[in-house]
Amino acid sequence: MNSNLIVKNTTPDPASKNANVALSPKSKAELLTEVPEESVLFAVREFIAFHEITDVDELPHIDQAHIITWRNKLMDLGATPRTVNARISAISSLFKHLCEKQIAHRNPYLG
């Protein structure tokens, strides 16, 4: 079994249009831990819309019950556990940032 991950080269190469690039193990780990910013923004927007949050002043009042309700709705809609975890992670990151900026006093994901 080959330990290298093969991906299509997205940079045009005059010599070979369909060249493959082997990624190093470090690159694989980096790919697995990177979360596209669009995914985070999508999850945050989805969470805010689901709970009909219209003002930043409402964010400090979000608690674990809000996250659990949203998680259950995602699962009811057929989201995979990986998707649910990624979206909850995005919300946790949002609240971590809000705590750092002193907009929220706690991260509801942490309790």
C-alpha cells in the first residue's frame, strides 16, 4: 500500500496537464487539520439562522441547550457524525473568539 496521498495538480503545467503530486506525510496532516474558512462561516450562519439570532447582544445568552437542539436537528436532517462534529467545532471556535474579545463570558460548548 502506497503511503503517499495523490492529488491532482491544480497548477497548469505546459509539459503535463494532468500531473499528479505526491504529498508528504506532513502535508497530509496539515490537510486533515485545516478547516476551510467557508465551512466555518457556513456553520456559524446556519446556527444563527436556526436560532433566529438577530443581534450580537443575544450571543452571550446562548447555552448548551441551544447547541444540543441544533445538533439534534442536524442529525434528524441526516447529517453525518463528521459533519455534525465539524459544525459544532465551528460554533465552539466562534464562542472561543467571543470570549477572547469579552463579548461572551463562556463557551456554551464547554459548559
